[in-house]
Amino acid sequence: MNPLLDFSGLPRFAEITTDLVTPAIEELLNRNRALTAKLLADSTPPSWESFVQPFEDANEHLSRAWGQVGHLNMVMNSPELREVYNANLTKVTQYYAELAQSLSLFQKYKSIRNGSGFNSLNGAQQKIIENELRDFRLGGAELPEEQKSRFMEIQEELSELCSKFSDNLLDATNAYTCVLEDENEISGIPADEKQVAAEAAREAGKKGWLFTLKAPSYGPVMQYADSRALRERLYRAYSTRASEQLFESGKIELDNTPLMTQILKLRSEEARMLGFANFAEFSLASKMADTPSQVSEFLRELAQRAKPFAQKDLAELRDFAATQSGIEDLQSWDVGYVSEKLRQQRYAFSEQEVKQYFPEDAVLSGLFGLVKTLFDLNITLSKAPKWHETVRFFDIRDNKNLLIGQFYLDLYARASKRGGAWMDDAITRRRTVNGIQTPVAYLNCNFASPLGSKPALFTHDEVITLFHEFGHGLHHLLTQVEDMGVSGINGVEWDAVELPSQFLENFCWEWDVLQNMTRHADSDETLPRVLFDKMIEAKNFQSGLQMLRQIEFSLFDLCLHSDYDASGKKSVQQLLDEVRAEVAVLIPPSFNRFQNSFLHIFSGGYAAGYYSYKWAEVLSADAYSLFEEHGVLDAAIGARFRQEILAVGGSRNAMESFVAFRGREPQIDALLRHNGLVS
């Protein structure tokens, strides 16, 4: 049996080969289309049991099979897999566009909504029906027939272009290597990072040290390399990836510039066809925020509050660069390096020093211990077919040993893996004829892998990243909803979906948590209190600059999808320059092509939604403040968070869930306080 057609348990990754993808996807599409035709031909009044349930079952099978293919394409990318993925992406996109445009399906759902049986459905089922009706409208179901084919063409083109954008960035990142043979050129880079680079050179059959544009290699160079020329060289390559500014970063056919224009034109056309003024309005129709102007006001107010702090941060940095590092003209490739020097001088510690206290096994043990404390759940290593030898698989069980959820953990960077960190769902909790289906998640990061017999060491920022993705995972895995459409992260407003992830990050700054997740790589000692106190003192180091950077990205995204005309004379670069002139204090060099690698909005689902990080951070900071009021590690507040936020998934509006947990609507004060942006 084709492993992609087996839904009896976990994915059979070891057996999935590229030649099996097309037959499986085509069979599922044929099955689903036949079922849809049968359901539509049934003249009896539709009900949840006779219509929604079988329809949901069929689409769950397709999403699970296609989800496995999409996951492999992101973590084990190869020319063969990419080809078969892109060939089937068009078919899958077309199928979902057909459903979204089906007036007959729309009318079936409307019939259930308006029927006498609607009030007897549970809250989750009612929410699913309401969401479906909204999504049919957004999917073009009410368009005149003569416009539907064009609308479908747009969906197909967008899926292909967004996939190509991601492929180009991966290829451009992988295309670049920097090999150095003179040890003087890598002065300042920590010993363990040099060892990784030496190992990479050996594997490539080169002498010396090999550096790449992947985060575990690029980051330490920008932070520690004394050679300004080396920092500039790598910065130029990194900041011009997948662009027309070639320097050393890739090939002309990997330029994402024309793709961005095409994507923006298609999104604008799609939105206008549905009666929206722009794509931002279309995007916000399913989010907490109501209008682009509301989001704009939110971002600009935050920028106004943060800018004085950012200006102070930059003035200090420039002064330090001139007096201590002899750099009179601070450039973008100097910022990470000079910041680290300033941090070390001001707080008398380095990130490299802290990193020695975060070996992977201690970090995971501490994270799992926190989950036990807050939610009374046990996480243990388990077994499952995997896509790579370094992947691990875990069970989450309650205090009665009942299986609650499971997750894969893929922590290390490799050439075949998309950059960044993300959580994705493999299986969603729901009730089937066989009982409750156990939810399963993928948790992916891009950290440096272990060297020899030593465990991998994480920076504190990487620990925060791991906690962030784990927060998403808990949102998916700890749901108690039994109907798939609003189970876990499904149906949660996009600008609230970051609440659990950003919430969990806060615990990375708690002494009672860090004591249980640190162990020095050489001495086995836990993190000293004196070093922790320095970390806390430095926690909001340059927080003004960091806040403005996120606002810059968010406002750029919003303007790009609301005010900007992709068919006009103004380029994407010119718009970004205008946004920077308004909110930024640190302007990158003219050759920087950040937008060409902005995966979140051009390939990752955050189009006109990047503001969600800041929007949800208001929610998460305010939610965490309730823990602070009760001593942080309070099991009763943890149980309440699980019950009112995590367990309900998307079965009710995010604001209702927040108020149920916090007892009131969110306030911005906690966010500003946590970031040190208060006088």
C-alpha cells in the first residue's frame, strides 16, 4: 500500500519516495471529487452527520498526505522532490480553489446554518459552520461564473510563485560559501565556531575554514569576527540573496524581484475581485484586527513609544564604536560585532560565555520540566519512522499516563532544510469512528549540530526560539476540541496564533526555570546567579532598536498590501525606503535587498499579517503578567491558561479566550514594561 494513503497511524517517512507522490495525490483528489459530487447530489437537507462529517474526513486525508509531502520538501529538499512537489502543488491548489468557489457547497453550509438543527450543534461545530461561510465568501463562491476561472488561475499562479520564492532563497543561500585559509582572518571567532567551520571545510575537501549563509555559520561571524572586511563580505552576500545585486550570493535566475511584483499584482487583483479595496482588507477579514488603518495606528503608536529608546541605543552604539573600536562610520556589518563588544563591556559577559551553560540535553530536560510544572504533563522519548537520523520523536502524557499528543523534533541546520524555525501540524485531534485521534506536530529549528561526542550548545536566543516553537506545539497538541476545523491552531485568528509561542518565551528569563535547564559544557555547574543577574540586566539591551526593526517589517508588509500599486512606477525598494525613513533609526546600505528574502510575507502565510507578532505580543505579555502576579510557576494559573487558551483552540474568538483567562481585555503596559520601553 502507498504509505501516503495509510491514515491508520503515524506517517511512514522511511517508505515515502518521490514516485509515490503523484499516484497518491491523484487518487485522493479523485476520491474527494467523487464524494463532493455525491454529497451535492443528495437532495435531503444536509446535516453535520450526513454532510459536514464525511466531507471533513475526506479533506483530512488529503491534507495529511499533502502535508507529509510539503514537510519533506521543507526539511529534505532535493531536485527530484522539489519537481514532484511543484507538479502536484498546482493540482492541490486547484482542488481547494474549486471547493472555495462552489456555490452549491456554500448553499449546503448556509442550509445547515439556517436550519432548525443548527442550535443543537456544539459551540465548536457552530464556529466551524460560521468560519466556512466566511471562507466561501473569501474563496470566491459568490463570484459570477465568468470570473471564477480567472480567480482560480490566480490561486494557482500564487501558489507556484510563492513556492518558487522559497526555492530561490534556499538555493541562493546554499550557493554561497566563504573559505579562508589564513587564521588571522578569523580572529575573534570563538573556538567552537571555528571548529565547526574547520569540519565544514574538511567535508567539502577544502583547507582552512568554511563559512556559509546559514544562521549557525553566518551569525557568529557577524557577532565576533574582528575582520571588518570579512564581516562586510558576508553581510553583502547575505543581504543580497535571491536578488539582482549579485556580489557573491547567487545566480541571476534566483532573483526574487520579478516574483514579488507578480505576487503583489495577483493578490491585489484577487482582493478587488471580492470587493475589497486592497489585499490587506482581504487578509484582515479573518483576523482579530478590523481594518488596515487600525493596524497602522497600532504600529505607529508602538513606533512612537519605541523611537526615543532606539535613538538612545544607536547613539550609544556609535559612540562606543568610535571610541572603543575605532569605527567612525558605523555600518550594518558592524552592528552585531560592536553591539557584542558593548554588551560585554557594560554587563561583563558574552553570549559565548552563556552558551556554554545550555547543552541540548539540559535545555530539553528543563523545557519538559516546565511543561510538567505548569500543565502536569510528562514528555518522554518515543519511536516513529523519521525523515533524518537526527530527528527525535516524543510522547506527551497526563498524570494517568493517557497519551495527549506527540511531536517530532528536528533541531539542526542542513543544506536540504529551509532556514528559520517553525511548527507545523502532522495530525490534528478530532473524534472519529475509532475514537479520539491523537494530535501530532513537527517542531523544526536550524541550530548547529553536535560536534563529535559533545552535545549541541545553544545560545540563549536559540533557547528562546525553541521555547517559541514549543509554545506553538502546545497550542496544537493540548487542544480538547473534537472537531477538526477549530481543533488546535485551526480556526485561530492569525494575529492571535502567536500568543502561546511568545507567552512561553518569557520563562527563559526566570531564575527558577533556568536553574533546571543549565549545565556547563565542561564543569557541569549550573548557571551562576551572578551571570543570570547580568543577563537580566542586559535583557533589554537595544530593545528599542529591536522593537523598531519589527515595526519596520510590519509596516512595510502592511503598506505593501494596502497603499502600494505594484503596477505603478514606485518599486518595492522605494516603498521600503519610505517606511524606513519614517520609523527606522538605523538605515541599511542601498545594496541591501531584505525584501527578496522576506519569506514570511512572500511564502509563509504572513502577507498583510506580519504585524501579528507585535499584536500577539501585547496579548502574550499581558497573559504572562498574571503568572507574574502569582509567583510565575503557579500550577493553578497554568491549568487556567491550558483550559482557557490552549484547550479551546479556535472554537471561540481569541478575544473571548483572552478575557476568559485574564479577566479583562488586553493592555499594552506589560509589553512596554517587559521590553524596558518605559521611563
